[in-house]
Amino acid sequence: MSVARRVVIAPKQCSSEKLQHLRLPHPRAKSASSYYADVQNQILLEATKVDMKGKRSWLGDNWVQGDGSLSILTPTDPLFIYLKLITEESRMKDGSYKFIDIDSLKLESHGTKDAVSLSVLFSMKDVKRRAMETLCEVQEINEETVMVKVSEDKVVRWLKKKCNLAMFPRALERTVVAVAGNCGEQVREEAMLREMVYLVAEYLEEEWVGKLVEAFGGFKLIEEHDKQVAGARKSAVSYDGPESYTPGMMAAPAIKAAKSKAAKSKAAPSRPKTRTSTQTGSSAKKTKTLDGFFPLKADKK
């Protein structure tokens, strides 16, 4: 029997541990994604596949992986998954939330939910406790039953901490400079906060993204700056850069239009026809040419 093999790059602190492959609901998308759990250290790793499209192969001890793909495992906060699960189950039609038994969530196995994978996630006790404390209002019925429901205030407070500018990625600094320019520290700070929200939003449903943006006041300064920049770009003359040139494609219509416009502007203005010129023109239509008076001789054979 053949064994499916995968090439995986994992963080150093998890590389020597036994990792369990899980299929869990993605916090934002309506699909299941691959995760790996280090249950002993209570760490959840998100798997991102790098596809080489068959351009490379991996060679191992008596085995070959022909497509050359690999998976990169990066630590992710499991509270994003808890937030999705609890929100879906406790949200009511009017937008409010009801109490639910948190342990009932791990029993479901349909759609994007896999009961075995959810049981592994819920077995990490510290993660589960942190999720209840950070995201929920909690009612302990007895030692075995704990009821929870989403607390909007707690969730928004937690999400705002996720957007702490002390954790701003250096890779996004150029983006902020390009967007905010030299428009002052307040606009620059809002631009940075907005980029952080964009990052966190990759793990949030639309409802929570809206609440997070609202908690930051809607980023009014940077939004106003964006409108001004967009207006200036619209009124300014724009030129295609050399790198955008494609022979016979983008440049052709512009060149054709420019030539047509130039030809019209250089053409001499037409003068109204006089009676004499009109008569001359009509007479010319009736007059034979010299070729008509002297027919051409046939070619000698």
C-alpha cells in the first residue's frame, strides 16, 4: 500500500513534536482549511500550500514527490476559530446572542465541521479557557455544563489589541508611505491602523470587520485623504510608464486618436463655393479629357 507523503516546513519549536492534522472551519471563508495541532504545547498551526506546478520534485529515502509542492505551517490564534463557531451557533435572527453549551460545538460533523478535529481543538484546555474569558459571557451550570454567548464588547476589545501598532509589520511600511505620504502623524497612524485591520480581517467574518472599523472611528482622516488623492489623480494628466507598453495593444488607439486630431487641426478651413466655382465644377463634369479626344493605340503584338 502506497503512503501519501508531504513536505512540511514547521516552526522550530514544533518541528520535534508530533503534530495532528485537523480540518477546521476557516474563520472567514465558508470552507474548511488544514491545520496542525501541537496538543502538548497547545499550539495551532495554519497550513499554507506552496504549489510548484510540477516544476520541481522532492526526493526522499526511496520516495519521490513529483509535484514539488510543500506546506508551510505558521502559528495562528485558535480564538479566531472559536469566535466563528460561537458566533454562528449563538447568533439569533435579530442580531442578538443566546447562551449555548460550549461543549456541544465539538459534537457537530457536517459541512465545514469535523467532529474529530473539533474534539482535538477543544482538548486544549488552556485555549478553551482563554476563548471563554476573552470572547464570551459565561454561565457555569455545573461542573460539566458551561453555557456561553458572544460578548461584543469583549470581542472588539480583543480585536483592537490585535491591531496594536507595536506589532506593525515592517513589510507594510512602504504601503503606508505610498498611501499617507507626508500628511502628518495622525494620518500616517490611521493608515497604519487600517493596514492592521486589513490583516486581522483575513480571519474575520464581515460582521466583525465592520464592528472593528467602527471601533476605530471609521478611519475618517485617512478616508478623507484618499478622496483628495483620488480627485487629484482624476484631474491630472496621466502618462503610461515604459513598463506598461505593449506593442500594438495599448498604444495603438491612443496614437490613432492623436494622429486624427492633429490631421483635423492642420487641414485648411474650407471656403464656401462661389457661383463661378460651382459652374466651373459642373462644366468640368461635361468636358472630355485629352485622352478622350485621342484614343490610345493598341499595343503591337
